[in-house]
Amino acid sequence: MKDPLSLPVFGKISRIVDDMGLRAYVIGGYVRDHYLCRPCTDIDVVVVGSGVEVARALARETGAHVTVFKTFGTAMLRTGGLEVEFVGARKESYSKDSRKPVVEEGTLRDDQLRRDFTINALAWSLNGDTFGELVDPFGGMEDMRDGIIRTPCDPDVTFSDDPLRMMRAVRFAAQLGFDMAPETFEAIERNRERIRIVSRERIITEINKIVLSPVPSIGFELMDMTGLLPLVFPEMSRLKGVEKVGGHGHKDNFAHTLMVLDNVALNSGDLWLRWAAILHDIGKPATKAYAPGVGWTFHGHEVVGARMVTDIFRRMKLPLNDRMKYVRKLVQLHLRPQILSDEVVTDSAVRRLLFEAGDDIDDLMTLCEADITSGDERKVKRYLKNFAIVRRKLREIEEKDRVRNFQPPVSGELIMETYGIPPCRVVGEIKDEIKEAILDGRIANDYGQAYAMMEELAARHGLVKR
């Protein structure tokens, strides 16, 4: 294993703090990730004294620009592709209704005690006489070997002081595949209501890290079991449960959604495709109905779900830009390839799907294939075989008709210019009819054929060329 302190920046910091008569330590994620064999370029250095002064001295030596955050008593600089943050050792106390601590100078142990988890309280000395020595007062190495998330002090104090740490506990469990210590899990259950004082921006940062973890279902299951899920993501919590009428029950849509999410995660690291998996059935609780002789139905859940996407993104402080529109589109269309696979695949239906999905057609197919979660292996093989037929047909139609993201060859501007008319309903009708004719295969996606159809439609409307 490569010496993690062999980088030149650590030798420079060591000389600086020895000359200044201070003690300094690398602490937290950089240390943890070394033992977990994970890459890390963010380095946290805690100084028993002024971390800002040490940062300024390093900046003078390296020529790097230092940014000082006076409010927090921290300083940060970038050097050699690394981001190094300095802070003075401190102890913290919190008021009941705020995550903002009262900060006092402290010892290294005080600083380690205020850390969220034992695996994040590990520290290496940077002073010459003890360079590289591990300081681990709370058993972080043992917890790392055992795969345990545990707090350095009383977990009720840890989570009540800073409730965001409850989300961080879930996130680390999901990212690392660790278990929570029983007392840690129980403390989250007891303190879950405290999450209400945390800003949605901070919460969604942690949720997105959970979504991007190797097996994201772990994080959502933990949020559910600890009672955090209905507080931070109530729409997803409502997917839970199975209702029965006369012995007929539907599948648990929460469990199904997590299976779809994990399936997508196996094939894509894209955050927004994973969000489409999370939300693809979000409209089911609102559309659930039982029909005697038919069973449980969720008619129109894709339409209702697509409408919910904007409100969910807004409330959770997710971006209301093209990423939201992408997720909304995939939720709206997620049943279409399945319908095609169940029926005779017509060229017209494939053209329409290509036109509506555009460049997102491959992601839509990935989502639809991930949506196959049946325990019946024969059924899964049949669906996958049918989806392979749809994929082949999509390629064939795209090569032949070029309808992905297409615009009708005849524009509204050309219609108005040709017939000397202002913008009006007739212009839209002609343009839409040409588009529908191309999608139906009645004419080719070709300027000449589209122009001829424009002339025919204009004549019907009594339009005369200028």
C-alpha cells in the first residue's frame, strides 16, 4: 500500500508546524479512504492552534491562493491537484433549534469527539517527531474492519446536535456497505423528527449521494426503517405496503421501485436516470383502484407521476431545468416500450416513440428493462426478448426515417410566407398534419413530399400562393 503521507504537501506542512511550535494532524475522510482503498483528493488538516496561519504559511511557500472563511475559522487552498482545508482544533456545543454550533478552542481529542462517526475521527500526526502515527481514541479502525457505523460519543447527543448526521449515517452505510451499530440505529429512530430543522438543500445533497451509491436501495431501506423517509421524501414512503381485497393483493411498489433502482445502478452511473427509476411509479398511490374480475389497476399512473415530478423537484430543491424535464419525460414514457413489446410492433408506433423520446431513447429502454422485476424467470426472458425486438426496430426506423428529434421539413414560417398569411390556427393545423403523416408513414420525412402535402392541405383551406 502506497505511503499516503509521501506527497510533498505533507512534508511542507510538517516543517511549517514544527517551526511554529504547533501540532497538526490529517483527519477524517483522507485517512478513512486510504484504509478503504478509495481515492480521495480532499485533505482536512486540524491544527492545535491557528489553522488559518498554517494555511497562509503553506500558501506563501507554494504560491497557491488561500481562501479564508472567517466565520468558520477555516482556510482552504489548492496545490498539486489536492484541496487542503485547515481548521483549528475545537469543541462545539449546540442550541436545540439550530445546527450552528458555539465553537471554542480545543484539543485534538475534543476535535475528534465532535466528528460524526468513529471512522471519520481517525488522524495521522504531521509533526516530525511522530510523523504518520495514527491517533484513534474511539476505535475507528476496529469499526472499519467490522464494517460498522458508530458515533464517537453518545449518539443521541451526536444526532440531536446536528441532525444532518442521521442522513450522513445512512449515506455512509449505503456507500460503504456498512451496518449501523444498534445504538446508532436506535438513536436515529429516536431523533428522526430533528431532521425538520435541516435545510432541504443539505438533505438533498445526502440523498443524491445515496442515489449514486453502489447499491442505493440500502440507503432507502435504512431511511424507511429509521423513520426518516416519510419526513424527507413522503411521496416515496407512500409507495409502501400491499392492500388486499378478497385475497387479491398488488405488489409492494416501494420494494419494486428499489429493485428497479438497483437494476439501473448496475447499468448506469447517471444520477438523473437513477432519479427516473425512483419516480417511475410515483403516481401509483394516487391511481390505485380495484376492479372486480380484473384486480388492482393503476391506470394513468405514468401521466400522474410525470405531473408530480416538477413539484417533487421543487420541494426537494432539485434543479428545475433540463434535468427535471428529462426525468419527467422518462416517467411519462416508461410504459410505452413495454406496450410495444406486448403488441405487434408497427413502424408508426416506433416512429412516435422515437420522436417523443428523442436522444433519451436509449436511457428509456434501460429504464424499461430495469423495470422487469418478476420472480418468474420465463416471464423475464420473454420480456427481454421482446425488448430486444423493440430495440432492433428502433434502430431500423431511425436509420430509414431519421425521426429522432426531427422537425417537419415544412415550417410554419414557410407556410405563412408561401401563402401570405399571418400566424393563425390554419398554419398550425397544416404543420401538425404533415408531422402526423410522417409519423404514420403516409409520407417520407422528405422536403419534396412534405411540400406537396402542404400544397394539397392549403388548397383545402382555400389558401392561394402569393
